[in-house]
Amino acid sequence: MNKKTSVSIMILFCVMAILGFVAPQAGAADQAVSAKTKTEKINLNQATAAEISALPGLGEKKAEAIVEYRTQNGPFAAVEDLLKVKGIGEKLLEKIKPMIMVEAKGADLPKTAK
């Protein structure tokens, strides 16, 4: 094996080692949020976009739309109010309904702009 090949293999090994150690850590937060959604219901009036996006069928954009709707219109009064958010339909609501709730906790609610 010549010197050039050895250097190439060493660089490849280093890149693979870095990716192997960095990639799992980057997804750790997502895995924690996903695990949370499997064990307890998410309160739509307090959840972050990251927590909401961990629900099946909801991605970043829909989760952000839910948080934006809540910010502009105040807390959700019922789970069914989610249908007022653009991109959320009956089928999706039925899919995530067992995993979500709405609960008002006074001071814990986000401030709303009217």
C-alpha cells in the first residue's frame, strides 16, 4: 500500500468516526421528544413546535403553524380547535387525538397578542 492510499484510508476512517459520534448526539433531542409523545399526552397550549412535530403526521411546518395559531388566537379550548389550523384535517386529528390534550394552566399559558 502506498503512502497516498494510506492517507486516504486514514481520512476516510476519521470522517466515519466523526460522523458516527456526532450523528447520534444530534438526534438525541428528537428521540427524547419522540419518547415523550409515546408516554404522555402533549398539551397543545404549552408544547413547543419541536414537541408537536414529534407527533405522527406532523412535521416542522404544521407544528409551527399550530404554535403560530395559538400565539395569535390564544389557547385552544378543545382538541377539535386544531381543525382551525391550516393543514390539519379530520383524518390527521383522529390519528393524533389519543396523544394530545388541551389544558389551561393560568400563568403557564403563553401570552397572546390580540
